[in-house]
Amino acid sequence: MTRKMTHKAIPQTKPNDSGEDGQMIVMIIGYVLLALLVVSVVIGISSVYLEHKRLLSLADGASLAAADSYTLGEVGGEGGSPSAVLGSGRVRSVAADFIAKSPSSARFDGLAVSAATGSPDGSTAVVVLSAAVHPPVVNFLVPDGIRIEAASTARSRLTR
């Protein structure tokens, strides 16, 4: 007795016959675009942060120069010591002169001494500077730049 075996052919499927051809490429392109977006935002934020620190350094120098421009006040009573007196107009003009002579002021676009610059109590010099920052990668999104402001205070004290 011989048995005859019939053999049915099983259709062979290709591994990529699932109908999802090219889906992986779209996902990879999406992740690359997302990574580039994150990198450009981080670069922009870092640029603004670093420029703010440079502007703060310039404001520190201007406030120190303005605090050193004091005039001597009246001596009160016997054995009293003279006091350092600052005027708001003098603080503004000394700060503006310091910034005009500083080589680091050339790196800022739209650098200005704010109206808040002055001496609120007659002994403290407050210098407020503002400038525009142009972040590198996303500059086309903000053509006028991002306005930053830095404030610094300094006080002169006379001692023996």
C-alpha cells in the first residue's frame, strides 16, 4: 500500500508585505526634526542668557564708576564723619560716560541707559541698562531681537 501525499503549496509572504512600507522613515524624519527644534531652542536660550550676563557685567562696572562719583556731604555734629552723597543726574551721566568709553559696549545692539538709573536714596547708585539680543539660529523669527535688561547697584562708604 502506497500512500500518495498531496502537498499544498503554502504561499510565501515577504517580510515587508504588511502595508507599512516607509513608516519608519517618516518617524525617523519626525524625530530628527524634533531634535533639531530642541537644539535650536537651547542654543537661543543660552545665547540670551550669556548676553544678559555680559550686560550685567557692564552694568556692574557702570554702577561702580557712578558710586565713586560722590560728593562730600555735611559733617554732622562733633566727631561726625563726612558722608558720600550721590545725585541722580550725576549717576546717569557717569554711567553713560563709562558705557561710551567701554569697548564691551560695542557688542550690544540698541544699548541704552534706562530712565530708572539714578540714586534713589542719595547714597546708592542704581544703573539699569537695556539692549537687544539676536539669538543665532532663530534670528529670522525675531528680527528686532529680544530686549534684555540688567540692573546693578553700588554704594560708596567713607571710612577712616
